[in-house]
Amino acid sequence: MPSSADGCVRTADDCESGISGRMINYTERLTLLMKDIVDNVPTLSFLDVADVLVFARSGRSSAEGAFATCHCLTLPPSEPGYYFWRDRTTQRITRRSEWFVTKSPEVILGARQVKYLISFALPRFCDQSLDKSRKERLYPGADPWIAKLDTVVHELFHIDPDLSGIRRIERGDGTYSANCHGQRFFEQVAEMVHTYLTNRPDPAAYDFLRDDFNMLERRFGGVVGTSFRTYPSFPQRYIEPVTVQAPCEADSEGVSVESLRTLRMPTRYTELDLDVRQFMKETSRRLIRKGAFRAA
């Protein structure tokens, strides 16, 4: 998508009219920040940010919900399984779905296959603050915008060093927790944030985090980010019937087998499936059509 070195974007109308827009490309800025974090935090040095695609999702500041989410694309297909339904009275299985496996979609940019997606909810992410948050005690006396830096590091830390899934959380006894968060996890994230800032990175890498959404709109005239042409949907695990439907031990007389109802969503995405979208307080709109421009 057409953009400038400072992370601003030209819209389709701007390019056609010759007028250079100055809207901030927020996902591009976040990607550059992630690269700077990886370069300055040894714990995350295993990461190649080229393996990660940052995209924007809708999230109102007034609503509850995550600020950002890490999505893994490297999980292998699941073992075959099926859905089933029981009679409430007899508890006997009365029907089931055909056998299926769950797979990860492919996202390929150029010749490179993306391993992780990190999504940011706009404008919610831009408006978060340390004030009265669970993070506040980890950053005594820090500026409110540090909450956003913490979230970026938090999502990067979810990436497993083997790039094979979401990082597993180790308990004190050496076993792994089923939960992908824990108090020690939050403390480790804060330690990495402090390490990053102690290494005196270029403020240009993170200064955009200081502004809330309203300030960004006033400064740049708008906030845009990468999204998928299937917006608000994005690449997610999907189910697929197995080629050979094996007998099932749950089957008995009267058990019906039903075909799967699958969503008609892409299972393979490329740069042609990416759009640039403007995000506003209550809504969003697509600015640049898929494949209309090459990346600058």
C-alpha cells in the first residue's frame, strides 16, 4: 500500500488527484515499533518481524474487549473429529457430523509465508491508559501511554520461540498452565518494557503512542491501518471434511450423519487480500482497494 517513510498514507483519491494526504498508518507504525523492540530486547531477539503481519480490527473505546490479539498460523491440522448431539432424556447419541479436521489458513506476502498475525482494536488501543488498570502497579509513576507499549510487548511475548504456537506458560513446579497468561507473564512483559526504554531507543519509534485517538485525528487528519478485504473477518482456523469418512464407534441404529456446514471464507490470503482502511470513533471505511497499488 502506498505510504511514506514516516508511516503516513496517501489515499486512492489523493493518488488520483495528486494531493498528498497525511493520515497516519497506525499498523505500519506498530510494525516499525515491533522491529525496534526486537532489536533492543534480548528476550525477543529470536523474532523476525517479517514473520508477523500487523492488522487493524474495529474496537470502540467505550466498549469492553481486548486491545490486541496474537493469532498463530503455524498450528498443524488437528486430529479428525466430529460434532455430536445427544437425546436429553436417554443421553443416546442421535446424530453426528461427518468427520473433519481443523486447519490453519495460509497468509503469503510475496514469497514469504506469514507465521503470526497481531491485530489491534482501533480506536480502543489508542485510548488505553495505565490509570486504574491492572498494569498500573507495574509502572509506578510512568506516563499513561506506557500501557500501549506494554500491550505491544505483551503480544510479541505470546509468540513461541519455536514459532510453533502461542507461548506456553510455565508454572513454578515446571509444569505448563492451560492458561496463556499468568502473574509472572505480566511481570516479564513489564521487565521487557523497562529493558527497551533503558536501552534508549530512538523516540521516533514510539512517540506516536503518546497520542490518544482524538489527538491522532487532529494531528494527521485520520487514522488508517491494514485490514483484510473480508473485513470484519480475518484469517482464522477453519474446518474441512476428511476425504475418507471412516466408520464411527458412536454410530448405532438410528444415528444420522449430517454434512458439515462450513463458512465460505478464503483459506489462502495474499497481498491482494489486504486493504487500507480508515478507522473512526464509531465506524470505518475502506480507502484503498485490494491490489490497486503496490507497496511503496
